[in-house]
Amino acid sequence: MTLLRAVDEEAGTTLGDLIAAIPDHPRPVAAILVLIEAGWLMEELRAPFDEHLRIWRV
């Protein structure tokens, strides 16, 4: 829920911001990718996969 709230608050955010939103998670990138694969979040497809990657709610 923390990740979805973070995306909703900003109407989209970056991968780096989402990682920072869950500092105690042992695998934050994996958690974000699960939400992308489940169809809850979407990433900018033509951008490099780095901390600046834009992510928003579907």
C-alpha cells in the first residue's frame, strides 16, 4: 500500500522515489516489479531502467 500511495500522491513518480518510500524492504526493486507485472503500476517503456525511470498508476 505504501508504494501505491506514493504514486498516487504525486500522480506518478520515479523508481528512485519508490525505493526510498520503502527503506526497510529487503528487495524494494522486486516489490515494485511485482506491482508492475500485476498491472497496478506502469513504467515508461522507452526509458533506461534506473532511478529516474518514471512510474505511474494504471
